[in-house]
Amino acid sequence: MFTGIIEDIGNIQQLEKEDQNLHITVSSNITSELKIDQSVAHNGICLTVVKIDGKNYTVTAIDETIKKTNISNLQVGDSVNLERAMKLGARLDGHMVQGHVDQTAECTHVEEASGSWVFTFKYDETLNNITIEKGSITINGVSLTVVNSKKNSFSVAIIPYTFKHTNFNTFKVGTIVNLEFDVIGKYVSKLFDLNK
């Protein structure tokens, strides 16, 4: 379980395909605090640490993860948002995030708005995920509040701190991001579907 509050921005050092798996080596300021078998969210994708080597560590993504997320778009040198699993009893500053990406979305508009930024995203509504005005959404692992919610699109407002301390500062029109919809909303939506 995560909170959507990013701890560090990692840098992709190596990408190695092995059969259907992808081994991803990341350099990070939090590497020294990690352990083998620990869960770390990478752009919102919960992956397990399998190797540590100095400032670098390696995680492995399986085929289903590769197909469902933007992980196949990663290149050496790219930045990734990192968050370790939350500690029991710690403050929940974001919202409850599972680290299970529901689908991807495409950035369709970026607007600077008097010191902040508004990003708009479009997603495939046929997968039955929904957003609601002022509800929670996780984009590349970042816990955010939805504005301008529509059937297959929504916007978020990004303050300067978040822009500087996440990979939102690399987003442009056409960027593909990972979405995790609010877990409570997903259960409510499922219940409505069952009762139809």
C-alpha cells in the first residue's frame, strides 16, 4: 500500500529483456535504504527489488505489467517517480494507493496557469473506470485531485513543488502515463454493475 506522495525521482540506468520479463535498473537517492524483496512504486507500478548494487537497484516487470502500463516506453536516462510502501501508523498525506495500475492515459493538453500547471488526460472509457470531480486519481504514482471530470478525460492542477519533485516536468502532449483510479470508487462502480 502506498500514499501517492513521491519520495524521490529515480533515473533509469539499464533495461534488460529476458523472455517475457523486463529487468529495470534504477539509480536513486533512497537505494541505500532499500532491501531485497521490498516493494517500491515506479511511476505508480508496484515492483519488487531483486538486486542492489551500490546506488543502483533492479526490479523486474512481468508481461502483464508491461502490457497494462507505460513501462515499455521507458528508455535509459528517463526519470521515474519512486515511493516506498507506507509504514503502518504513519500519516496518510495522499490517499490509499495500491500500486496496481488500471490503465494508461494520454496527455492531451498542458497549460501554465499563474504559477501552477493544468494537465489534461484522455483515457479509454470502455474499461469502465471513472473519475469524479474533486475525487482522487493517481498519475504515474502521484496522488492528485481531479478537476473537470468528463466521460473519458479529466484534468489535474499541479503546484510548483509537485512539478519540480516529480516527473510531471517532463510531460508534454502525447505523453503516456499510468493511472490508478480511486479504490473506493472502483468498488462502488463494481457494486452498481452487479446490481444492474
